[in-house]
Amino acid sequence: MSKSVGKSVTRVDAYEKATGRAKYVADLCDRSALVARILHSTIAHGYVKSIDTAAAEAIPGVVKVLTCFDAPNYPFPTAGHPWSTDPAHQDVADRLLLNRHVRYYGDDIAAVIAEDEVAAAQAVRALKVEYEELPFVLDAQKAMEPDAPQIHEDCPGNVLKHTDIRRGDYQQAIQEPGLIKVEGWYDTPTVQHCHIENHGCFAYEEAGRVVVVTSTQIPHIIRRVVGQALGLPWGKVRIIKPYIGGGFGNKQDALYEPLCAWLSTQVGGRLVHLECSREETFVSNRVRHAIRTHIISWVRPDGTLVARKFEAWSNQGGYASHGHSIVAKGMGAFPQLYPCDNLECDCWTVYTNRPAAGAMRGYGIPQAMWAGECHIDDICKAIGMEPMEFRRKNLMPVGYTDGFSKNELYSDTFNQCMDKGMALLDYARKYREYQNQTGPIRKGVGLAVFWYNTAVWPISLESSSCRMVLNQDGSLQFQTGETEIGQGCDTAYSQMVADAVGIPVEDVHAVSTQDTDVTPFGTGAYASRQTYIGGFSIMQTAQALRERILQIAHEQTRMPVSTLDLVDGNIVRKSDGRVLKTLGELATESLYSLEHSQHITAETTAQIKSNAYSFGCSFAEVEVDIPMCKVKLLNIVNVHDCGTLINPALAEAQVHGGMSMAIGYGLSEELKFDEKTGKPLNNNLLDYKLSTFMDHPTLQAAFVENPEPTSPYGTKALGEPPACSPAPAIRNAILNATGVAFDACPITPHVLYRKFKEAGLIDD
């Protein structure tokens, strides 16, 4: 019996995408569509007093102008989280379709609908806005000060939420004589996802319902949010998700689907197309949370952690979006990655007058690993201990179980991953060789580890449904609500389906487009949940389909079900392996039988009440030109234990993509703002220094396969983990090369100059 799982089969969508046949939102929108454009605020905080629409409405081709004074007053949430019937577990509903209260530079205050793009653009420019300006604040800690401007009336001090963790007795523990105190402040910047396809959608009314075709990761969740925003029963909304050109979490949010749907209803249900520019994508979609972290560790000279304090302030921007869950996840990693008996941990999510921050690949862990892993090397420097030795002594031990998630470290994953990474980079030799360098150009090596959870249980619902339909030729098509967003999940799912049913993978057809009218329920693509969560419903549905097939085979062959099997698309007799008939013959006879006609299908829903740890590490080698204030990344290695590899080639590609994002995070990317106006300064791909292949060495990916016991296929998270540890590994390599510790990323030439000057390595 041939197996598909574990093989690098070709992507099921490779041909369509390589030849340009794959259809995205912009390809599907009819040319007759009306064009919608948004007027964004040009102040960071205040109120819209009036909008003069007369000049815009007089422009030929303008169909309608709608402002914040016209929009319905239905506050709605935008985060792509599962819905809860418990109000206490629902996302914060702080958005309106158009906003009179402006909360960041770029907020949505009016929209124009026109017959073409030229008229729409002219009309937006013709709108005249009168504002009542208010003071604004861009820094999270400053937003908490008593005299800071109030951004949302129901959040005193602009604190969206605060949570804490307490273990042992921190104050008592630090009284132990001889402890070494290591303290640091660590900052991560606002960055943007920079997926290739900007967000876009189009909407129309059909048979009394609103239909939205959109580039989203979460079609079933978008359906609910559109209903909430428009005050419609959710059944009156239909969402269609075609191929999508990347999302990385930005599209795990309701972006402009609700507004586009409402605009269509305001012009009699006509087709309305709303497409974001790159500049709008940077500012008026979502960004990654900038987080400032303060860590204090009390350590014995032998490297034993005695007590630790963790504080983090997450810059939420003007609207809640995914809100506190980002920094809370990062804080949750802190006591698990390096267990310590005495802890005081606090984190705050704070509204500011920046663009709304939402989900981005890693979901708070890149920020937490930057702070935590930079701090670990700072400890090692303070006590004179080799970073690898410290980690082996203090990292989560085998058998560790988290009391909340019930996740368990079943294998010696960390040591296995670090051993493999060390060998690939020749770390031990280079670490010794690069000690105590002098001269203008120096080399260094560094490492960082990471912690990650798979999926969202027990914080939120985890549910997945799958439908399989057998065709007359013995092939089948399957559908899930878990979406293909470029990561290759349709291919992995096809392999999983093939093995679970017992047919060749080339006979499995993935339905890549999600349509909430026909696609079984699933919450979408996020939390690195795809193969883990989807695996449950795929296995369950495949078993149900096999049972139906074998029962029909019994009717057609008179052989007892217990003696039959389905192998490589054939009905076989177990006793002698004899092929009784092909699956195609069985399906054709079943469908067209004059005695007992049956369409062979199966559909099930699996609720998943488990989670899984995913771990790994990064090793980096750098060359630092001190006088030129330049860092050249020479080598980088990511090693992952993501359980059983469904498709090794796809897994390696995922790791390469995550490493690329993390290189930019560590060395070049930051969305900057004018402190005087709050205006974004580099919201374009020319001025925003996105990492490209010219900035990369050869990217090395390696794996340790420890199958996950809770998973039907032995899998665990891989989509987001590759972005979590490379940035601090690069920073720690720079520390090894120069002896200078950098506490904020990105580590740009300007930052290098300032720190090298402070350290006396360069003169004016």
C-alpha cells in the first residue's frame, strides 16, 4: 500500500499559479463594477465636524458619496477569532463602518462610489473635511499616564486589558545572598505583513442577500462580522474566498468586507469593488504590535534561575482588533520556556493613536522571543556562562506539562534541535574562535530558541468540518473551512485524505475556494492550526466514507465487510489481496443502480479539545563592519520539531519564508511615524526596508520529527514558528562579535552607530 504522507508531492495548485490561471479577487470582479474609494483622516486624533460633499458629488461618474454621518451605528469587532455565545469571551466591538471619532492618521471617515477609478479618486480629493483636533499619543506607556488623551471612552487610562501571572514568592526569593541581578528593556517595532496581494473585495446583492467575494483567511468568521456590522441576520450574508495572495495574519481580520457590503446596499445592491493600495494596506489594514518588555532575572553564579519579573506593554493602536491575546500569549511563553519557581509577570494592552495592530505571523511570540532570548544572552554575559550551556541547564525539561493547556513536552526536543543546529553551523568551533576579537571587522555566532502553541484550545473554540464526495471514476473531492492562503495546506490535506481513504493522491481533488453557502464550517487559517486541526476532521470523515464504501462493496460482492479493504483505489479481499473491483467501478454501479442508487458522500465535524507544543531554534553567523556600521548575515539555520512532516518540500518552504520575514524584523523593517502629526512616514515598499533575497545568505532548514501523540497525523505547528527565533539569534551573534548588546530591533546602521559610539568602538 503506497503512502502519500511524508512525500514531497507537487503542490496541487502549482500549475494554476505558475501559468497564471489561478483566479484571485481582482480577476473575478466584473468590469461593470462600481469603484469604491475611501477618504482617510489626515489627523491622528479628533472628531470630524463636517464633510462638504458638494464638489465631489458634482464630478461626472460619481454615483454616491457616503460619510461617517451616514453610516449605521452598529459597533462590531474585527478580530478573526471564533465566536462565543458567552459575552465575556467575545471580541471587543469598537469599530464602525466609518468613524466620526478619528483615532489614528488614516482612519476611515468617508467613501465614494463611482463608475471608474478616475472619478472615484477625483471625488475623494474633492471632499472637504473640518476637524476638531485633539491631543494624540503614540507610545503605549505614555498613553497610560493620567494626562494622556482618552482614545476610547470606556477604557480608562487607555488600557484595553491587563493580565498577570504569579508563582511562588518573588520578593522573598530575591533575598537569597549572592544572587546576580540582570535587568533589561527590550523593544520591538511596528511592522506590516507585506503580502504580495493587497486586500481587496467586491460585493453585491442577490436574492435579498449580500454576497462578498474577498481575499480573506477566515470566510466563515467574515460572514458573521459582516452581519453584525450591517445589522443583518448572518444567514443573509454569503462570503466567497477565491485564491489568496498571502495574508500572514493581516487577513485574519475583517478589513473592508463590512464597508464594501454596506456600500453595495446603498446603491441598490449593485456590484461594488473596493481594493486597497499598498499605502492603505500599510496603515489602514493591520500591523504587528510594537511591544516594550522589561525583564529582571535573579540568577545564582552557576546559572540557576531563582526569581524573574516580566512586564510588557503592547501598543494596540486605535482599535482593539486581536487586542490583548497577542501580548498575553507572549507572556504565557515566559514561565514555560525557562521554568522558574518565583515569578511576577504582568502585561498591558494599550490603545494609542497608531494604526490598529492585529494578528501577524507568530502572534506575539516574535516579540516575546526577542525580549526573552536577548535577555538570556545578557544573563550569560553577566555570569560568564556559555549561552548553549545555560540553555541546556534551564530550558523546559522532558515531561513538563502546562497546567492550563495540558500541553506536554514528550521528547528531548530542545537538545535534539540545538544539537542539529550546532552541527549545521559548526557553532561550537566558531563560538570559541570568535571570542575576544579586535579590529574593524568581526564575526560572531548566536542562537535563540522558541516556544509555540498549536491552535487556540482551550482559550477559544477549535472545530473543523470536512466533506468528501466520491465521483463515478473513483476520485473524490473534499472541502474544509480551513483555507489555503499560499502555505500549501490544500496539498497537505490531499495527502492526508489519500492515505486516510485509501486512494492515490492524484485521485484527490481539493476544492480551494471557500463559499460559506456550501463549504462546511471551519474558522479559517490562523494559529498554525491547519494540519493539526484539519487532520481530525479529515481522518474522521475519511473513516465515515470508508465505512460507506465498504458497506456498498459488501452489497456488490457479497463478501462480509470485515473481509474487505480499500487499498490504492481498489476494493480488495484481505485474505488473499485479490482485487474485487476498482473504486470507480463500485461508485458507478452504486450511483446508477436500478436496485439501490446511492451518491457516496461523507461529512463530519470534529471538535478538538487538545493543543500541542511546537519547538525549535535558530543559529546565526554574522560579519560586523564596525566603522561602516553594517551587519552582513553570513549563515542562518532554523531547526524545527513540528512533528511528522506531511510534505517535506512544503515544510522547508514554510521555514524559508518565515526566516526571511524574521531577517527583516531583526535588521531593517520598521513602520515609522511623525511624532508631531502621527502621520506614517514610510508606508510604501520604497521607503519601508523589506528584506529581499539580496539580504539573505543561503537559508538552511532542518527538522527533528517527534510525532505529536495528540494528533491524528502526528503533526504540530509549523506555519508561524519559523518567524519566531531568527531575529534574536542574529542579535546574539552581533553580541558575540562585538560585545555590544542591542535591546531594540531592527538593528539598523543608525542603531549600530549609536551603540558602537557609546561602547567606544568608533569615534566621531
